[in-house]
Amino acid sequence: MLVGHRTWIFDQKPVIISTGTVGGPFEAKGNIPEAFDILHDDTWLNQSSFEKAHRVMMEEASQIAVKKSSIQKEQVEFFIAGDLINQITPSNFAAKTMGIPYLGLFSACATSMEGLALAAFLINGNGANYILTGSASHNSAAERQYRYPTEYGGQKPPTAQWTVTGAGCALVAKEGSGPRITSATIGKVIDMGITDPFNMGGAMAPAAADTITTHLRERNVDPSYYDLIITGDLAKIGRDVSLDLLNKNGVPITEEQLVDCGLTIYREGQPVQAGASGSACSAVVTYGHFLQLLKQGALQRILVVATGSLHSPMSIQQKDSIPCIAHAVSIESGDAS
């Protein structure tokens, strides 16, 4: 199962049998509204706080993923999830609502693929038959925690990114019909000394390039093995930097092949500065958009590399640099050989 130092090969090829995706009003006006099962018309979701709205979206995405499958909630052995808010509180409360044995995760915006990798690992090793995994974020909740409340109307530089309001979950099974998880490469923390919290794409790019390079080397495959290599939320700045780093490292990935969830979710003209971010970014775009392309036969193999900026309000206030990570999961259509 272990290839090289950081890559797992899943010989049983666990299956993503269903997904659930939820978004807000800004996402409804974006580039891929058809990727969502539910689109809310306001960011409060009839709750008393944005953090509680965040929790509701996580609950909804989890419930949708189970409802769209052919199994009952009681058959799901584990729920693996995380988010951006203090002590992953929205995921903790969603786990209480779901009533499924729970493993909480934090890899910031890389959490979606960390959860998917661990779910596949457990199922591939006969540790479970069904695992629900996902992640969520809320623009106003994240802004309040990491920067300034949106009510302040603070100005942002062009390198800043827009946190996605949404949630995405996948139900992974030992067998069934759907896209198959074939491998995963676990990222390591890379810190290049960047201290600007408004340039997360630039900070995360070296981690993405490192994980992609390692994955290809340890699997002994060329970038052309995949139809697309999909980063989580590098957005414009980070994608350009990672492309440059990969090519300098002798990894020949074209601009057309390296796509980013943070540049996919919103349409041209939406005021998102460099692009999208948030732990929901890779979750909803992967589970709602790219998996559909796999099911439709438009894609056969993809490598999803979710990227995470592991800073906190405390570390930024104490003038620390920004440590980053990227986790990669390869997913194939059921027909890929």
C-alpha cells in the first residue's frame, strides 16, 4: 500500500458512491451553480450567527450525501470532517446532529482531501465499509475570525481571496458504483517565510508543487497520466507560482492541465480579487463539478491537490510566518483502466 515515503496506493479502489454540496447566494451567481444540491438565498440561513449557518451547511451536505445513496445513515461507520472555525466547532456540532462516530480534522483548506485520503485508507484496509467525509466554510465567519468582520468594509489587496460559503461531503464505500479513489499523497508542512495573510496563494504554492512532484515521482507516472491536476485554492497568484516552480523542477505541466478550484467556482467579474479560498472551495468544486465530469466520461483520471494555509489569528498577531500544506488524492472514473 505504501509507495515511497508519502504515497498510499489503494488496491481495493474505494468508491465515492454519493456526494452532497451546499452553497450560498454568491456561489449561486458563480460559474458552476449546477454543481450544488442546495443554494441558499442568504448567508444567515435563518440562524442567529454566521457560525451557526456554517454548521447548518455542514449538516445539510452530510445529510444529502447519505440521502442520495442507497444506504441508511446507521450503516455509516465514521464521519471525518473539519473546517476553519475555532476548534472546528461547526463540524463538531454537525457530527452531533449526524450521530455517527466522528474524527475531527484540521488542515485548513486542505481538509477536504485529508479526509478523503483517510477515508480511502480506512476502507482499503478493511477498517470500515462506509465513511462520510467533508468540509465547509463561510465567508463572513472566516472573515470575522481571520481578518475583520465584513461589516467593516475593509479594503483588500489584489492578492486576497474570497472565502467560499458552502459545504461539500462525499460518502465513500468499499464497493458500489461511482468514481474510484486510487491513491493519495500526504503533504508535509512547508513554510517559505511569507507573513502576509492576504497572500495565501503565494504562501501555499510551494507546498502544492512539492506534493505534486512527490506524487508523480513516487507513483512513477508522468503528469500526462492525469487529464487534470486540480489544486484547491491557490487562485491566480498561487497557480502562477506553482506552475513556475513545477516547470523549474522539471515537471512538465501545462497551463491547460493545471486548474484551480479557486479559479473555477466564480465567474469573471465577481469581486473575488485573486480568486476563491476556504475549506469548502476544493470540497464543493471537486464533489459537485469535477466528479460529475468523471461520471459523464469527460474526464478519466484527476489528481486533486487541496492546499491549506495553517496560520491562525494568534500566529499572525505574533508575527509568525505562514506554514502551509497540500494533500493529493487521485480519483478515476469507474471505467478508467
